[in-house]
Amino acid sequence: MSTRNPDTAFRSKRPPSRDLSAPHLRALRKELLLVRADVERMELAQATVDLRQAVTHFSWLKFVVPGFAGMRWGKRSGAGAGIGALLKEYPLISSIVSMLLAKPLRATVVAGAKPVFKWGSLGLAAWEAFRIWQQMKKESSSSNEAAAEDGGRSGY
């Protein structure tokens, strides 16, 4: 009474391959993968260039990290050039960078930096207000002295 459906009744029908034999399909896939790899390689190279341009303003780093000043970013001269060689030469820097980039430590550093930033900015504002007050006090005392001297001379 009930009709039985074959197992493939609910599967989507694949369109037939259009006269491409298996070797042709493999060659096409290979070409697509090669093109994709080239595109990703170029994107990585562009991202590297962008990163290098973004960190060129860290000129103060040459005072902290020895050997950073002698690095040539545009040219690779031998095995000693590049940030990788610097990190191999100074493993402590690599460890510090890894710790700073780790999310749990980064969250702790940010959480600790917020009150420091808040109280530091309040302290800076108080210091600037104190300096302005000192300048105003100095100017008013010098203007009072000048007025007293002018007043004393005109009275004679």
C-alpha cells in the first residue's frame, strides 16, 4: 500500500560535469589552489609592509633594545637582519612581547592601567592648576609692586 522511496530521493541532484574528465578537474583545482596561495602570499606581504610602516615611529626603541638602531627595514642584508633575528638574539624581549600579547595578562594590564591613567590625569591637572596659580600669584605680586612704585613716585 505504501510506496517505498529510494535512498536518493531526498538528496540534491548534482549537475553532470560538463565534459571535464577527472584529470582536467584535478588540473583546474590545482590551478585554483595555486592562484589562491599566490593571493594569500601577496596579502601577507602587504600586511607585513603595512605593519612595518605602522611601527616606524618607534624610534625610541633603539635606546631600549640594543641592535635595533642598526636594522635596515627596507633591505635584508644577510641572516642578521630582521626582527626575527633580533628576537632570537634577545629571547627576553620575545618573552615580554608574548606576555603582553597574551589575552589574560593584557586584560590584567588594562585593568591596572585604568586607575593609573585616571589618577595620573587628575594629578597632572592638579599640577597644571598649581603652576597657573603660582604664575598668577607672581604676576599679581609684581604688578602690585609696580603699582606701589609708580604710586610712590607720583606722590612726590
